[in-house]
Amino acid sequence: MEDIQSILLSLKEQALQATQNADAEFYQNYLDDNAIAVVPFGIFDKKAIIQQMSSTNSQFKSSRIDDTKVIVLSAESGIVSYKATYEKENKSSFQVFVTTVYAKIHGNWKGVFYQQTPIGK
């Protein structure tokens, strides 16, 4: 049986790397067609997420990930949450709590829900 926790952690790492590289193409396959993201500046469907990933607003110079937790809900679903500290190119930084819900759809793991909650300064 596959190690679901390892798969979900790997997907998280791949998504972080793709975001850092503004690799919108990665998100074409990573996200389910019905995926949504809830972030401080709006609610986005897959098309809007991909558009945002290719913009310069999504690029960051570095990140620190802390307190990662994985919850395996079933053989076909799970949740990854963590605290992220991002530094943007202009040296500004921000912290958020992140939650991603994954589901195995037609044999492939996909991101189906993503949420960022800002951490106050």
C-alpha cells in the first residue's frame, strides 16, 4: 500500500517549488478541475489560480515552513497544513497558516482546496 503521508508531503514540496519558480504549468496537472483557493484577497477557481501563479505577485525569494501536519482521511484523501513565512523579492515578508486538501481522482492525487490565513504581526 502506498504511503499516503509521503505522497502528500511530496505534493506540498512540489507546489512550493512551483510557486517559487512561477511555474503555472505545474498547477495545470496538480489541481483538480474543480479546485478552489481561499486566500486573503479572494476566492479563486482553477483558471484564476493558474493565472495568479504566472504573475509576478506570486513570486517569492524564500520561504520557511514550520509545524507541518498531515492528516490522512482515507485511502483517497488527506490534508496538509503548515505555517509559512515568505520573503518576497522586495524584501517584505509575511506569514500565513496554510491548509491544502488533496483527493485521489481517477488514480491521481490532486489539490482540491487551498486556504491561506494571515498571521497578525
